[in-house]
Amino acid sequence: MPTTMIMQRMSVAMEYGVILKWLKKEGDKVKKGEPIVEIFGEKNEFELESPTDGVLLKILCEVDDEIPISEPIAIIGKKGDMIPDIKPRKLTEAPAPSAAAVPEIASKQVEATQTADSTPAASPETSQMTSGRIKASPRAKKKARDLGIDISTIVGSGPEGRIVEKDVVAAPSTVQPFFDDERIVKSTEPLTPLRRTIARRMTQSYQRPHITMVTEIDMTEAAVLRSELNQRTEKELGVRISFNDIIIKAVADTLEKFPRFNSTLIGNDLHIFEDIHIGVAMAMQNALIVPVVRNANKKSITEIALETKELGRKARENELKPEELTGSTFTVSNLGPFRVDLFIPVINPPESAILALGQIKKKPVIVDDMIAVRHVMMASCAVDHRVLDGAPAGLFLQALKENLESPFLMKY
């Protein structure tokens, strides 16, 4: 009896996988545990292995398809086995264009086929649409995106007018998407699997009511601590302590006193976590990933520095494991290195809060009724207003400010 290979959940937060590359083709022999397909799921790439020995009888999805967890992706069995008639549910089906979005060029083509006393002729779009959906193969859709061609203007040559890849390739290269204001698209860049994940997560986050508190933190003493630590760590460990490492430690210590900030809302129940796992937002090329420093409250600043540097290296070389990208309970996002003074962050679901940090710069401030030049940083904390209110958010920032302005009290 054939075995159905499904899209597997490779991390707790993974909801779907994107097919990147099939490592085997239909008819190939496979062994249990042998990699069959490369997928992208929850900001990382993985290989799915064959669940059994046999022959790859049928591949059910194509490269670039987005397949939800537990949906079938391939059939494995013995040569000659009856292949079940099953198809995966995909997230990549293109919706039908609205009436306002149908290109002007297509409507003119329809008008040209009509006479004054005849009924309208069927347009290319209507002949290839079923149940409000354009009939086109995934490869055709991807090729149309790559070439900047509006797929609704193409007449398909496949069964029942289905658009296939060769139809897109044969379409006039001058065809461009039109908009109501007659803008012409210069180029089309499909979202990468990573950006698709970010897009979905951020849309999910914005459905929550956010409230954001802002404060200014004197980082002068933190700068002194960092300088003293680096004199030792550079020589002994070959690593430099960053301001972010100090901030991560201060945040973790503050969360011990404010456990509701270290939580997630599931239904009508607030789940408060015992462990404090800090997500560290890292900007990569055209994307953002959030590796996790686990149990940060139990680690020293130096231990955190060693861990964040290793996570950064793995991120650049695409070596992060699923467990290093999931399980955060609170996120820190620092745009200081990009000379940003202040920004309003978006909560990283399913967390309840996030801290955003700007650059540290010298400015005159009043200290003991005297003007002094200090290292100052702006910080903003966004919280899920279903769980937390403005007053607790203000108290959290106040406590964090005290920790960072007296950093020598922390474990370093």
C-alpha cells in the first residue's frame, strides 16, 4: 500500500512550508531517512526525508508552492501500486482579479471583437477562469511574476484553456500591469519564502491592539561597563561585548520582576512563562530573523555576548537550527547600528511585548542641576493591549531604565 509523504512541522511556530527543490524525481528509488525535498519553513531551510523505502511514485506539488502542515506532498510505494487521487491544499492559488483590476488592454481587445448589435464576446480572462479563479499552473504564475506580465491577459493553450508556462513565455514582452493612475511597473520581484513568512507574521501581529511607551535612557555607565569588560573579553575570549548584549541581560533581569510581559495569550487564558528566552532581531539581506538566547536571565553578559556572536555567524551562513529560531518569549529589536533614533516596533507573535532601541549618542542633559554630556538612547516598548495596559508598560520601562543606568549591579 502506498505511503503518503506529508509536509512536516519542523518548528513549533511553522504553519506551512515552501517547496524549494525536489531532490528526487518521479520513478526514483528512495530509502527511509533519505532526503527527498528541500523546503523553507519559519525562516529557515530544511530537508524532508522519506518515511519509508520504495519508489517515488508521484510528486503532488511544484517548486514555490506553499503547502500547509500535514498536507500531502508526495506518494511513495512499490512500482505498479495504484496511486491515490489526492491533492494538497495550497496557499499559492492566485485570486481572480477584480473588475477594476482588469487591464485596459484586455478590455479593448474584447471591444474590438464586438459589433454594435451583438452580445459581448468572451474575453481571454473569462475563458480561463473557473469559480472566480484564473486557471494557470504554478510555474506559469511564477514565470508571469518574474517577467512582469499580467497573467489575466494571456490565452491558455492547456486543457480547458489552462495557462501553462509556455503560454507566458510566448506572451508579448511589452505587456505590463496597468493601474488606475496608468503607472507602468518597471519590474516585478516575487517575495522570497522568508519575506512571505515575515509578511504573514506581521499581518497577524497588526491584528492585535498595540500600545507603545517611550523613554530616554542614560547609557553612560553602560558604556563604562562595556569598555571595562572588553579589556578582558577581547584578550581572553576574542569577543567584544556590544551594547545590545548588555541590554539583553538588563531586559531578562527586568522580566523576572514583570512576568506578565513574558507571556502569550491563548484564547481567554494568559500563559505566563517561567523561562525567559530573548529573541534578538537581526537584519539580514532583504529580511529579518530572530534567533533566541535561551534563559538569558541566568546568563552573564559575557555568556550572552558569546552566544549572540555565534547566532549571528550561523544566521549569515544559514546554519541556524529550528530550535535556535523558535521559542522566544520577548523580543529586542535594536536599530541603533543604522543610526535610527527611535521607532515603533511590531510585536513578534505569539509574544505579548517587544522592546525597540535607537542609537546611543552624546547629548547635553541636566545632571544634579548641571549641564553634562552623556550617552543617551531612546527606547520604546510595544505591548499587546489585550494583556497589558499603559501603566504597567511605563513601570516596565522605568525598571529597565534603572537596570541600564546602574549596570554594574548585573551579572557580567
